[in-house]
Amino acid sequence: MTRIARLARRYWVVTLTLGVGVVGIVLALAGAGWLVQWLFSVYALAVAVWQGVGMVRQMAHGRFGLDILAITAIVATVLVGEYVAALLVVLMLTGGDALEDYANRRAKRELDALLTRAPQFAHLVVDGGYQEVPVDQVRVGDALLVRPSEIVPVDGVLISARGAFDQASITGESIPVEKTTGDEVLSGSVNGQEAVELRATSTAASSQYQQIVALVAQAAESKAPVVRLADRYAVPFTVFSLALGAVAWWASGDPVRFAEVLVLATPCPLLIAAPVAFIGGMSRGARNSIIVKSGGVLEQLARARTAVFDKTGTLTYGAPALSAVRPQPPFDADELLAAVASAEQYSSHVLAASFIRAAKDRGLELREAASAQEAATNGVVAEIDGREVVVGKFAFVAEHAPDAVRTAIAPGELAVYVAIGGRYAGALLASDRLRENAAATLRELSALGVTNTMMLTGDARETAEHIAAELGITKVRAECLPADKVAEVAGIAERPVIMVGDGVNDAPVLAAADVGIAMGAKGATAASESADAVILVDDIHGVARAVRIGTDTVRIALQSIWLGIVVSVVLMVIAAFGFIPATAGALIQELVDLATILAALRAIGGRLDAREATEPRTGPFAPATPSSSSG
């Protein structure tokens, strides 16, 4: 009863309309039928005036809607004495608004779930005790207590000896993840059964979960272009409906016929079904760990014809490890690796940690540099023991050592070249495993209509071409700077274009593409903020899933739009011949509205996603097993 009362208060106009109807029934049973006609007619006209004021305000802002048909139908039915039909049209109009609001709330449930569970407070360690403070007051370096089953408020590292955290809402991990002292703990994770302490490494605003919340909030406020397209059906549909009603009146000589046609012309499905479908598609994306920032993105995904991929961290795992050291005489392997690791101490490149770790594992001593400078996307130059050490791409190293020569690499490998003291000193090879389901994802994209694929990467051409050959990608542009990527995407003819990337250097091209998709599982970066959609789990298959969700959503939205138009037109034609009385027509149209909205809610995709989750994927789109990976 509490829920019913809450709904009655929220949709008070519907409640009032039903109340007027009940009062009318009581008056009719009491023998005061003449009073029922006045009650229904006055109430219906009052609602028509109220709706008319709102319609005029919308038209003043350049938005022409379909409410004019409903208002005309109310006035027409009152004038010809069909006061019961007038009240039913009022119920249809106000009930349609209520159904739209209720359906939107239902469709946004998964989006709202992320917003409502955002941490609001943190337990700060103070003088051996704990003090509850607002989460936005936490500073980097603060020690925090996280109680059992609490949500981690900010990103941090574990101080306690061990802990277990449920990261399902952040990374998609289906089981709790064990952590030990010094391990990273993401905000939004749920602590296990034991209280732990951690040290904050980010403020709340820059933490993983808060960034996700910001993306969700942005997504929830959007409106899709196809919804505006539905609005544009208003003019021809209104003209057709009024013309058909006028012809029916003229041919029959009965003004009641005009009212009967307009009662069935009230196109609530057209106004409601499309936005409900798009919000449902966004909700489905959120449930599948894909944040879509606007409904318009779903429409672009559905029409996409080209997919462009970054390589490192997108098609590959982005964690290359040293696989070979190839010194050039007179340098030996240990000398070469020690020099590289010493120089890479001053680099932020993803390979730096791998080379430093390899040198330490071999017991090599790392030297401090007198000076060091990193050239973005090219390499690093450092002065170590009086010699210039240059580490990076072949072209960059060749500028400092003209005798440099390229080295052969195997599939999945990349080469880092080295010059010491102006001489070519050799190369280090690193391998980055191809994602196990990358090839299957590309095949699925092709089946969905995204038939053109391309790779854009800053890595060496040999490495890029090896990876592309394994995946069947024929268009490759290697050794790209961020500006080169933007230019390449701008020049693609087969549009819309999807761009998939994960790094800061991908942010410009993600923003420039028709649809930018960021692999955001490792944290909210500039890529995530400039992208149109963010995949929250470290799984490339999310790209194909996003396209499928977009395709399903647009299909359902258009089905709903045309269902509303076709059914309304058929019923209007029947009514024009006098076969559907006004009261019966109003009842029929109410059922059509309800059926169309329920059809639009299919975009939420709950049953489909549940079936995909319980049934193993087989066939050409199944992910490869680890043993078949071509790492």
C-alpha cells in the first residue's frame, strides 16, 4: 500500500482523473447523469487548457509536438457530447506521461545504482582512533579505516597485512580479489569480512569510482537524436490526422466522426517509446560495464561502418616484458641492459618498468644520470657516466647514431633501439601478448556491419604489421603521433567511425572520431573523459557488445515509432467509416500505448543478457582459449 500511495502522489493528475471518473460513476448510479456530463466536460476542458499552455511554451522554444491532436480530440469530443470519451482521452494523455516517467525510472535503474552507492564518508585515522569525515575532505597520504562490507571511498594502497575486495562493479571480477600490503585498492570496491586500513593515493574527485559516477551522471542527462527524429513525425502525422477527420466529417455529415478519428490519432507511442528505448539501451550498457555518455552514441554505434584500434593496451594487454637482448659489438648484453635500465629510470613509458625489473633480476647496477630528458612518443636521452645514452624508436636513435640498423622481430614483439656515446649499441626486444578474444571481437564486429578495420599506433611498423596480420587487419598506420591519428581518422570515408584506445595520447583521436570508445578498466584517464563510451572492464569484447547494444536499441526504437504510426493510422481509417465509437476508440488507444511502451522496454535487454551470461558462447565469435592465444 505504501508503494501505491507513493505512485498516486507522484502521478497526481492520473489519480485526480481516476477520482473524477469514480465520482461520475457514483453520480450516474444516484440518477444525476446530467451532472456527470458537466463534471467530465469541465474537467476535460480544464486539462486541455493546461496542456495547451504547456504546448505553446514548447512551440515558443521551437519544439512542435503531437499534443495538439490530444487537445483537439478532447475539445471535439466535448463539443459533440461524447464526454466519457473526453475523460478517457484525458486519462490517455496524462497516463501516457506517467507511463513515460515510470518507464524512464525503470530503464535507468542500473545507471542510478552506480550513483546511489557512491561513498559519502570515510573513516580517517586520527591519533590512534578514527574520525568520520566527508569523503571530499580526504587528502593524499591520509590513513583510512574501511570496515567490513563497506565501500572503499578513495583509491589507495593497503596498509593492513591482507584483505579481500569485491571489485565486480569496477573491473568485472566475479570473485573477491585478495590483496596484501602495498597492493592498490580501487575506490568503489567492497571490503570483505575484516576491517582493513589503507593509505589514500587519490582524492575523492580523482578516484576511479567518482570518475565513473561522473560519466554515469553525464550519460543519464542525454537525449538521442532519434528522439528528435520522432518529434519531426509530428507535422505530417498531425496534418494527416486532421485531414482524415475532416474528410470523414464531410463525407458523413456527422461531426462526431471527426472526434472519433482524432481520439485514435493521439500518438503517445510516438512520443514515449523512442526515449524509453534509448534510456533502456544506456541502462543495458551500464549493466554490461559499458558507460554510454549519450543516447546519440547508441545511434552512431548502430550505423558504424569502420573501427579503428590503438594497439598497445587495446588489441594487446599493454604489459610487454623483456624477451631478448641483442647487443652490437663492442657492447655486451649486460652492459646494454644496464645502460637502458639506468636511462629508463627517468622515463614514464610502459616499457621502462619491465627493463628496470629485468636488470635488477640479473643483479645489474643502475647508475644515476647527470641529466635526462624524455622526448614524448620517441624515447629518452640521458647522460650516464659521461656518455650519452639514447633509448627509443629506430628513427629517433638513428638521429644520434647513423650506423643504427633495424633488427628482425617475431610476431607480437617490439624492438627498442639503443645508442651509447653516438654509436649504435643494439636493441632490446619485448613481447606484448595479443588479447585472447581480439580476433573473435573483430569477426563479430564484421557480422554487425562494421566491415572496415584499421590500426593506428605509435609503435614500430614491424610490430604493428605483425599484430595486424594475426588479426586480419589490412590497414595499418604505424609510428603515429597523436596529430597523425586525428588526421587519419578524419580522412576515413566509410563512416561513422569508431575509435578504440586506452592511453592519454589517444584522447585527441577519441574526441575526433564519430564514436570514441575508451578501455577504462585501469583508471579514469584523459581517454575516458574525451571518449563517447567507456568500457569499465579490461575486455576488448566490450566494443562488439557496445555495437550490438546500439544496434538492438535503434531497431527497437524504430520498431516502436512505426508500430505507433501504423496502428494509429489503421484504427483512424476504421473509425473514419464509423465502426469505432469515440469511447471504444479511447479505450483501444490506451491499450496500444501500453503495448508500445512495453515493446520499447525490450531495449533494457535483461533476458538477452541473462541468457548470454548463462550460456557459453560458441562458434566463430567465441573467445579463444589461452592455449590457442598467439601471445
